[in-house]
Amino acid sequence: MFYKATIAAFSLCLLWACSSNQTQDIETLQKSADFAMVLHGGAGTILKENLSEAQEKAYTDALNTALDIGSEILKNGGTSMDAVTKTIIHLENSPLFNAGKGAVFTHSGTNELDASIMRGSDLEAGAVGGIKTIKNPILAAQAVLENSEHVFMAGEGADKFSQEQGLEIAPPEYFRTERRWNSLQKILEQEKTMGAAFEPFQDSKYGTVGVVALDKAGNIVAGTSTGGMTNKKYNRIGDSPVIGAGTYADNKTCGVSCTGHGEYFIRYAVAHDVSAMMAYKGVTLQEAADHIINKKLKKAGGSGGLVALDKDGNIAMPFNTPGMYRGYVRGEERFIGIYK
Ligand code: ASP
């Protein structure tokens, strides 16, 4: 009798264990069907009245294609690393954005490119600052992450390393667009005529690009690429290639890519601050991102915004400027925005 009862109890336990395991499997499957990607094409004084219908369409089309590229990879089970790099390559190749082709000019009339990428699964990162010869700077950042013992390379050395990695080289004229050249001329003129009243980065439209993706395996990757700020001097490097300032990713919390006045983003360690607020205070992604951009940074006078997503595919895109080119995909859901 006792023996039979024990067997019955044991079988019941086994049944319960199996069924609860099954529930877990279903939940895992449902969760692993999740993927999301969020991107920006820069923040700044982007106002509807200043953008023609054709310009608005050109930006919307470029952002839509970028979302197509990334979501196709993620939907088919590709990695967030692949989605971020391929999407950023598209944005770097577009002359509309301040990254790769179409990058802004330095004071001396050159293009100096910054990029970074971070992997949330193991906190590995790669970055390059002030490179001049690589067609797609995000690939240089990826090469630093994957094929070197360093995290951050700058200047001629970073160009040399990237060339040794076999990355495509582009001549200086490749990066040049008339629009960015004219912006530099305008600022140089103002600098000359306004004297002490000249505010170097007032009213800037930044135009950096950044992408954060969450793949079906639950891995977050964040990347950012830029030409920096028009009229930058003395090999200035901004926040975009600085891990923790312009870019950050941690599978446990979130991935972040920033855009705006880089000096503020470096001093306030903005990208890492979002992750830290979530980790230490237990607040949501939305609360952390909003607080940092719209309260902390705004109060300090730092203009810009960020895009971020967390491990559950929640998305935040706060900015304290009139506009930010932005968009996201989450499963079948898609959004694109430009103005506030
Ligand atoms: N954050 C970039 C920099 O300061 C500029 C931008 O976001 O467009 O270099």
C-alpha cells in the first residue's frame, strides 16, 4: 500500500515537473521570438519648416531602408552584431548623415571619423577616433573589438590597423559633400566676423548615426558612427567612440547610442549612466533615459538625445532638441520620427 502510494506520488511529481518544464520551454520560445532594433540619425535643430518635402522623404526613406536591413537579419535569427554593423554601413554610405560619406569637416577642412561598438554579452568593445582613410568606420571599430587586444585606437595608428585588417580604403574626396563643405565655410565666416560673440556649436545639427539591436538569443549590441562636429580643432574626439559616453551595452540592463554635443556626453558618461540607473536603482529604461536626457543633461546645457533598448525589447528615444531622426522595429511593429 505504502509502496503504491509512493509510486503514485512520484509519478505525480514527474508529471508536474514535465509539465512545468514544458511551460518553461514555451516561455523560452516566446521570448526567443523577440527581436528589436532602434536607431538614430542625429539630433539637433531639425524643424519641419526647415525641411522640404523632398528632404523629409529622403531621410524617411533612408531610415526605412536601414530598418529593413537590420530587421531582416534579426528576423532570420542573425546576430545583433551583424544587424548593427550592416545597418550602420548603410547610414555611413548615405550622404545625408554625418558619418562616413557626408561627414562634417574639421576646422582645417579634413574629415576625421569616430566610431564604436559594444557587445552586451561580455562587455567587449572596440572604438576608433580620428580616422581618415576607412570607408566604413564602424567596421574599423568592430575589427578593434574582434581582432585586437585593445579597446580604443586613434589617429594614424587606427588607420594603419584598419588597413592591415583589409578594410576598404577611401580617398579623402569620397567623404566630401558640398552641403557639409558649405556648413564649414559658413561657420568659418561667422567665427571671423562675430569675434567674441561667436558660439562654436550653437544651433548645430549633429547628424551622427547609431543603432542598438536585440537579437533572438537575447544579445544586445550598440554602435555609433560620426564625423564629429563641424569646425572641430586639434584632433578633437567626441563622445561617439568613447565607451560609456556615446555607446554602451550590457545584456543585463540595456544598450545605448547617443547623439548631441559630445563634450557634455563625455563629462556626464551618458550611455553608461542609463545602464547604471537601471542596475543600481531598478528603474525602467524609459525612466532612466528620460531622466538623463531631459533633466540631468538639459539642466547642464547639454543638447542631444539617445536611442536605447533593454533586454525585453522596451525602447526609449528621448531628446532635448527640436528634432532627432529616429526609428525602431520590434517584431512587426515599426516607427519612424523626425520632429518632437
Ligand atoms: N556626438 C557627436 C560628437 O560630439 C556629434 C553628433 O552626435 O552628431 O562628436
